[in-house]
Amino acid sequence: MVLETQKALLKSDGTRLDDRLPTYVRPAFLKTGAVKVAAGSAYAEFGSTKVIVSVYGPRESKKAQAFSDIGRLNCDVKFTSFATPLRGKAGQDIGDKEFSVLLHKALEGAVDLHSFPKTTVDVFALVLQSDGGDLPAIITCASMALADAGIVMRDIVAAISLSCVGKNLLLDPTYKEETQEDGSVMVAIMTSRREITQVTLTGEWSSTKASEALELCSDACQKLGESVFLVPKVCIEEIGNFAIFQLPRPPLRN
Amino acid sequence: MAVEEASGSASVVKDVASSMEVEAFRRLFPLQYIERYLDSAVRPDGRPLGRARPTDVVLGQVPTTDGSALVRLGNTTMLAGVKLELCVPSAETPDQGRIAIDFQMPPICSPHVRPGRPAEDACAINEQLSIVLASSQLLDLRQLSITSGKSAWVAYLDIYCLNADGSLLDAALLASAAALMDLQIPTVSINNDGKVQIVSSREKQDQPMVDAEEGQETKSKFVEGRSLKLGPVPVALTCMLHKKHLLADPTAEEEAVLQTVLVVVLDSPDKLISLYKPGGQVVATTSTVMDCIALTRLRLKEVHSILEEATQTHEED
Amino acid sequence: MINLEMSEQARVDGRTANQLRPTLCSRSLLERAHGSARWQQDNTIIMAAVYGPKPVSGKKEDPERATLEVLWKTKSGIAGNADKEAEVTIRRTLEYIVLSSMHPNTGISIILQVVNDDGAILACAINAACAALVDAGIPLTGLIVAVSVGVTTHGVVVVDPTKVEEKNFRAHVCLVFPNRPKCTVAGLPAPVGGEPAEHGIITCVTRGAMSVDEYMNCLERGRAASVKIAKFTRTSLEHCQRSYEIMS
Amino acid sequence: MVVGLSAAEKVYIAGGIAADIRGDGRGRHQFREFNIDTSVIPQANGSARICLGGTDVIASVKAELSVPPPGRPNHGKLEISVECSPTAAPEFEGRGGEELSMDLSRALQRSFLGGTSGAGAAIDLAALSIVEGKLCWALYIDGLVLSSDGNLLDALSIAMKAALSNCGLPKVEIIGGTSPEEEPDYELSGNPEEFTRLETSLVPVIVTLTKVGKHYIVDATAEEESQMTAAVSVAVNKKGSVCGLTKRGGTGLDTSVLLDMISVAKRHSAVLRRALAFAGLFSSPNVEKRPVSFCLLLFRRLDANGCRTK
Amino acid sequence: MEANDTVQTGPVSPLVLQIVAPGDIVLDLAKAGKVVRLGGGLRQDGDSVVVTRAGRLRHMQANNKYWVEGSQKRYVPNVEDGVIGVVVDRRFESYSLDIGAPTYAILPILAFEGATRRNAPNLQPGAAVYARVVKAHRDVQPELSCMDVSNKSSGFGSLKNGYVFECSTGLARSLLSKPMCPVLEALGKRFSYEIAVGLNGRVWVNAQEPSTIVAVSNGILASEFLTPAQQHIMVAKVIERMQ
């Protein structure tokens, strides 16, 4: 039965259910300046995974926290109650918390915390719709939002995940593919410096396969990073006039 | 003496204003900044006092819901989604379904919201929304009934504020109404025991044939999917009172500075669903109230046509 | 006036449409609070306590003014959205009269405990809070009067509805007006927009749908009733420390 | 874990690592000596305690009969959680401990549970099934940190592997209800000699490589961990496959460095596994649960290649 | 305190001695003429004087001063008020005193008669002090002094022994009224005791016998809502019970 469903993820011509080749990412759409009231914000769509991240601050750190000559990054990830096919809040809180921790880990290496000592920068994410690859979408979107807010960063962070189903490596999996994976890899990379800020791997991988998967992910991140880099520049002109994200739009092919 | 002092400080402000950059003046003397605009009957964003911001409604944005809508009122953005679940109706109202309204202000929407417990404002708006929807005839809960006393729909209406830039109730109410307009009740099958099951569109085509073969015994009754028949859509207009001025649809900046707020909700030109004025430094006279209602009447027409347009574009897609 | 006769028969407790319930107000009942009051409209009873001005810290501290905090406690004790909304409404209403600039960097807490709810609860709470603020000697710009008005299914407007009436009525409104002050200067308080100052609406909260004309009718009846409550507030103040009763 | 270190101590630690001689005399690729006790908790189906230098952790396995997870009728259940006792460090009380516990649990879940399809899990989930779609074993693996002096993740993984090897499942006899309509009727064997052992050869061990300065070390102490720029925890099983990867620390790592670290971790894991197998000989999951203790004193002299240096 | 600097004499407010409530307009400054002084419970709003606190409107002919006499539990400092405070903290330059106001008050170490850097009274936290308010502004902590305007101690200073109890500010004010408050007069005829009354609603009583202190303090607390005649009867009863 498990095998059957696995087959169902790939069509006879080797493409995936959404006509992608295994090593293709979904059409992505990225835009900064989604939330006008925030210091910086970004909106990202990877297929039908949609997230908004806004950045506030730097603000004074809470008194209870110990003195520190470097700044703090405060990350919080939330899901809308209709983000997933099944409505409900049960169990989601734990996921939110883990995502918040992983987001923090992926970003802290890229943000120059020395540039805002004794203060805190808030990174808040809201997943409007979840269809696989939520965490990489949040990380990529958050690094754009940080850049939009003018926080000093060493580099842009781009992230991507990959599922291993049987012998196939599926880049940027959908929710359906994620539920049937034998293993997964998530990589967040500072794209210009080619340094991995966060990596997680689950399932059983031979060394060669693991390195193949890591290479695949880092290449994809690289490409994503190049296009992400363009976004803040493109949108700077738009921010002055009318900067609200537009949901009905022609998707950008990656 | 006090009066002199006050006028003295006002003239200082004027002097400073002439030699100061606009943005700095806006930050240091927000009240004087706005008052200067108001005196020449215009708003900082160029609107006349009584006009609402450009409004934009898009239906059916979230495929994981049974009905959804995205509403933009200037910068204020609301995303509403309705999800249906099966439930047993309460004994008091056996032929009615339920609606559960949850208004959320996630921390992304405003610098004043922190993660953790919901903000006081969010609670108050949530309550206002529930009351307005209960008082208006928008949704007859009997439409959510499937079989009287046995099964009904419970509609979870969740509204998320993505960008809080004033007049939140107006936008939230519009988003709720639009999401309900977009709501599609799925087809269900009811078997002999009264057990209700949701039928996906593919199964629906197969099922009747099977039933015909097996005859009477296992025959299930189908209740076709449909959209709701809604009553007149209530429309809210937030008005700010300041001295002699009356501003419609304020931004967050205006709300923070001017303080006195009055929200009118109408669902037809003569039917008042709610009039909410929580304190503030300016008292409302009968004529002010009438002015606010008049502005809301104009807005009612405007919003109804926006909603009509949105449904049409949605159907065309 | 046929309507009025109808309503006289319609009211369960035998009141006429314009008749308030017996009202009672006593002050300084709580030993520890800096000011307290108990406001009773027949079976609706609210206890209000005021603490402060007291030092506050953190976000609540405002160098320009004292911050007001309203705590609304129902009998069940579980605070829901409705209770939060009541807190916001009452706080913003009281901000209209509290001279908060007199005590910067401090906080004033008003605790409202619902002892019994038999309709017109919000109006009672606002009246109780106002009485407690006076008792605590918090500097105020004036007094306020809150009154509740209901619209029956026949469109008849009656004042001070009970809980049963509120349930059966099509709509009900809580209105708050300024209390008319004693004045030794002619022409003051200055009329606002061609109306006497005490006709201005400070707060209005409606429940249920009604026509605009019905709302205007409510305003008129509410204003008339508010004069009686205003008079009662003043007499009860003059008989300091003693509870005082009126039958209206 | 806040370790208050002076500037001089920091230089000393980093300098020692660069010179391949650490504060306690070890080289960069040497573990501390450790001590494994099995069957330390009589109530549990399997348990083990490991002392690795100043780090002290307990793992226990509890088996319960349960219903298979939805969508996977022929699988059993495996759940992992870690608790950090406030007795280990005052920081563990309240939120600090919660966060660390969550971090450790997630890293272990990643390494032990495989993909969402259940493939690549430490224990063959199909082997936990008793009656398809109706009855299966649910294994609850709990880790408890009693004392913390760095390298908690490796210690926990070793303890859990030992506890799983130590675990015995009582025999279940199916009496009736095998048809799809009925509830299964079963009897748990009361005979203490009748139990099945779990196939644990594929349970991975985790090796954490901590990067301090330009070099990386194994089995870092708390003091060394406070000086790390990044750490990578690699779970490796008997086949030499990578079963889980977790990164800590904010600093970025080059992909080639990461791949190098994975291969180094693989070599270390082979040594650890051999030592554990040796320990396994001395413990058996008998019902009386006599604690069996095994002390790996010699382990310290085993270098990365598993040979004795002396 | 605000003043209007015109010279003419004007009429006295018709509301004097009546109960007034917040918002009541008691005086038109345009017509009031000459210097008007405003005390507690009143504020100036344009040309009119408006009540901010409920109570009885009082007027003093001598300096044309108006104030509202009410009874509050919370004390709001006013310059020249004599108050009783309790030391809560000692800093380098000053003591912090709890006087029942919204914030703690400051008593500089040198604000005692004849105090120098080397020779200043040493007060411990918990000590009761009778002092005078010298600065009372809403934006800063109130400041106290244990000297009168001519730098003499004149009764101010640390209160040793005795008993301090709290009452309403209204009662404290009536204890200080002239002619002497009936209850104190009646008690004074029978007992010999020392008393210090702070306008912040604290009273300190000391006497030879503890029983005297108890009788005096109970007598004072019981007198709040009694007429002078009733007060005399009440004191007589207290004395009777003691014998």
C-alpha cells in the first residue's frame, strides 16, 4: 500500500503531480513591503505555500534579560487556523515553537547582531497557507524582510527542502509529497558566501546520496538567492507609491 | 494665564513648524500636523474628510477553506476564511447550525502587538463582530442545518488582520461578509441511520449508480452542495470626531491622535445594526450622529457595489 | 400615546415606559479601597472600587497622564471577549471625565464586580464607577450619567429594561451623557451644536437592530431619563455616607 | 548553559584545541571514558544510564499495546521525549530547560524516527505490529538529563540505543478476533522467560562534532561547547548510513566542511558502536532486572580508528 | 494654586458652604474681581472656576481663597501641609518617606534644624517623621522638610514612641481646625497626651499610659461623623468606660 502511494507521486514520464521535474522548484513569488506598518516585511509564495514575515525594531531589550553587547533576534512563527486542510489548533503550537527556534537558528548567523547592541529585533511570521516547504519559505521570506527593514546582514539567507521518496529526490516538496517521504533534508544557505547556516536531515541516507541531496539543495538555494537578491532592488521604487502585496498576480517562474 | 500659555505654546509650534521638515513635524507634533490638514478640509493622505480609502475585495483566495476573502481598505488588510465542520445542533435550536467567529491580530500586523495573549483591541473587535453578525440578518443559521435535531454545520469564521492601519472593524466585517458570500456548502450524503458524510465531487458522480443497483436498503439521500442565501450585507463605517471635524475611515495614525471614535453599522439605509461610541474627548450631538449615519449610507451603497463587482469577477474566473 | 399605554401593560413589573427601577447608591463601603460605591437598580447590583493614583511601572507609565485600568469581574469569574469589550468601553468612557494630567506617571485602577445582573448592566457599572471615582477624590472634569433604553418588538421605546425584557426586545442601547453641573455663570456650560451640553453622547453601545427613527426616539427617552438619574446622583452625593433611595 | 569564562580561559581552551591537547589531556578526536549501566529502572521494559565524564543521562523504554497510527496499519509507534531535570543545572528550571529539552528531543526524533513514511526508522516499525490495523506495540523512549557537562546529544543517543538493546517485549498471544470486523482478543504472557528482543543493530548513534576555531572536536565538555562557533550532530547506523543531521550555532559552514564532518563522524560512530556491542554482552533483558554495569575504562585509549594506542 | 491679578473686589460665590460636585462652575473670574486664590479641588478653565472633587465649597474672606473640603482616603500633597511619613529607605543625600501619596516623598538629610554634613539625625527605616511639604509638583516626587520657613524645627522632626493611626484626610483636617475641634478639647480635659496630626490622614498620639493612647485614638476615630454635642457625649462615654 505504501509503495502504491509512492508511485502515485510520480507520473509515468517521471514528472511530478504538478508537472514538475523532480529537481525543479515550484513557481515562487517574492515581494518586500507587504505590511506597511512594519519596519520591514516580505511576502513569499512557493506554489501554494504562502507566508508573510514582518520585522519590527530594533527596540529596547526587556530588562529581565541579561546585559549583552550584542543584539537579540526574537522569532515567532504562527499559522492561520485555515492554513492546513484540517482546521485545528491541537498540536500546532508545538510545531510553531519548533519553527520559531529553527528560524532563529537559520538567521542568527547571517544577521550582524553587533550592529544593534542591547536591543531586540522582532521577526514575526504568519503562514497563510501551508502546502509543504513551510520552514524554508519562512526563512527565505524572513531574510528578505530583514533586508527590507535595513538590518545589517552579512548575506541573504535562502532555504530549500528536499524529500526522498523511494529512489527519487524531490526538490521543494508539496505537503502531499512530504507526508510520504522516506527522508528529508532542509538547508539554509548564505548565498553569496556559500555557507550553510542551518541544516537538518531525517531518514536513512547513504553517504553518497546525502551529499548528492546537499549539493542539490545548495545549488537550488544559490539560484533562489540570486533571484531573491533582485527583489529588494526591484521593489524599492514601488514602495514609494503603493506597497501592498498583491495576491492575484502572474507568478514568476523560477 | 493658562490660556495665554496655551496660545503661547501654539505659536511656538507654528514658528517651529515653519522651520522644520515635514516628517520631523509630523513625528513631534502629530496633533498639530493633522489639525493643519483638517483646517483646510483635507486629510494627510489627500482624501476629503468624509471619504473612505480605496477598497478592494478578492474572493476565494485560500483553497484550504470552504470560503475565503481578502479585503484591503487602504493599507488595512484582512484575510477571512470559513471552514465547515459537522456537528450536532443544540437542543434549544434543533434546526440551526452554528457560527464561531475568531478575530486574530497576529504579531505581524502591527508594532503594538506582541506574541502571547490576544490584545485588548482584538478581543473588543471580536466581540463587536459577533454582535453585529448576530444582530443583522446576514446569515440565517437555519441554512446551516442538514437534518433537524441531528446534524448541522458549524462554520468557523477566522479573520486574520495582516496589516493594521486603522478602521479594523470596517475591514473585518467586510472580510467576514465576503467570506460568507464565497462559502460553498459541500454535498453530503445521509444514510438510513442519519449518518452524514461529506461527498467529494468525484464520488458524487460514482455514487448514485451504486445506489440504484443496491436498491432501497442502503440508499443514502443526497443533499446537494450550494452557496448561502445571504441577507443584506451590514457595512460598518468608523468615524473620528475631532473638534468640529468629522473624518470617515481613519488610518492608524489618525486613530492614535484624534481619539474619539464612532462606528456606525447599517445594512440598509434605514436600518441601524450598531452604533458604537466608546467615550473619547468629544461628545456627539444629535446632528453629529445624523451626519455619521448619512456618511455610512453613502458608504453602504459604495461597498455593496464593490461586493457585487467582486462576486462577478470571481464567477468569471 | 397609544404606544405608551400598550407598553404599560406590556411591562412585567408594572412600570410605565419611562419609569426607572428603584435606584440605590452607597459609597465608602470598602475599608481598603481608596474609593468605593455600590450601585443598585432593583435587582441589578454592581460594586465598584477605585485604587490610586498609585505608582505604576513599565508600559503603563505615561509621563503626561495617569493611566486608567478597568477590571470587569462577572459572577462566573471567567473573562471572555465580551468582558474585555466592556472593560474597553468603560475605560474610554471614564477617560472622558478623569483629569488624568493631574497625576502623571501614576495609575488608577477601577474594579467593577457584578453582584447581580438583571439588565442594564453596563449603565449600572458606569454609574457605579463614576460614584466610586468621586468617592476616591480623583480629580474629575464633571460627572456622567448612564442610562439603558430598550426597543420592544412593536417599536415602543422603554427605559431601564430588565434582563428578561432585554432578551425579548428587538434592541437595547446604553447611553452615557454628561451630568448637568450647578452653575453660577450665565451661559455656561456652553451648548454644543445647538443642543444643551448634557445632551451630548459620551458613549453609546447598541445591541440588536433598529431603525434610525427608533434610535432617535431612544436618544430622546434616554436624555429624559438621564435627567432623573442625574438628579439622584446629586442628591445621593449631598447625603454623603448615607444610602438614598428614589422611586421614579 | 552559561559558563562564566575569563578571557584567559577562552584563549587556553581554543589554543589547546589548536595544539591537539585539550584541558583534560585528550586529543581532538578522543572521547571521555564512559560507564554504562543497564536495567537501572526495574519498572521499564528497558533502561540504561550512561556517565560520560560529568554528563549523566538515563534512558528508559516503555512498551504499551496500542492501535496502529492512522494511515499505516502495519506499523507500530515510536515516541521520543527528553526531559532536563533542574537538578542538573539551575538554568534547566522553567523555560530554559524546556527549550533545551525540545531541541534535544527534536534532534533525537530526527535521527531515530526516519521519514514520514516510516522508512529509515531506528527500529523496524513493521516489527512492532501485532495484528494489522488493530494492535501494535507503542514504544515510548524517555531520556532524562541528570547532570550536564557537554555532549548531551551523543550521551542520550548511546543511552537510548543501550536501553533499546536492553528492552524485552512480553509475548502476546492472539486468542481471537482476527477477522476484520471484531476487536482483537489477546493475552499477555505471564511467563518471565518469554519475551522477544528488539532488533537494534540499525539503531544509530549520534556523534557531535563541535567546531572551535578552525578545528572540530568530539565529545566537547560544557566549557568547550561555550566556545563553539558551530556544531554538527550526525546520526550514523551500522550500515554507515547517515540517519539524521542537526546543526547548532549560528555561524555558517561551507558545504565541503559539512561533508568532511559527516565522514569523520562516521569513523567515530564505528568505534562507539563496537564499544557498545561489547557492553551489550554483559547485559541481558531478564525479568529480574538485575542492574548490570559495564565500565569502559579502556575506551579512552582507543583512538579514532578503534585501535589501542598503548 | 492659580491667581487672577485684578484689583477690584467682587462678589463671593453663591455656592459657598454648599455641597459641590465635579464639573460645577462656582465662579466667573471675569466678574470676581481682585485676587482669587484657589485651593484643592478647584481648577481654572478659561474664565471660570470649576470643581474637580466632591465636597463642601469653602471660602476664606481674609485672602479670598476658595477650596473644596472633602474627605478622601488618598492624600495628594499640597505645599505647606504638615504630614506624618514613615521612612522606607535611606539614600546618600535623602530619606524616602511613605506619606500615603501616589509616590514616595523625599526628605533631604540636611532639612533638619542645625543639621550639617557631620551632624545630622540618623533615622532608620520604619521611623515616623512629622514634616512639612515644601515642594509638591505633579511631575516630581514631593519634597519634605523638618524646618519651618525660618529654619526652626517648630515641632517637626522624628516622632519617638507613641502610636500612629490612619484616618480620612477630612477628619485630619477637622482635627486641625480653629477653634479647637470638640473631640480634642473634651479629651484634653480628662487626659494629658501629645498629638501630631498630618494632613495626609495620619495621626500620632503619645501619652504616659498606653490606655490613654488607646482611649484618645479610639475617641478621635469615632468622632468623624458626629456633631459637636454628640462628640462630647461620646468622649464622656469613653472616659466612663475606662473607669
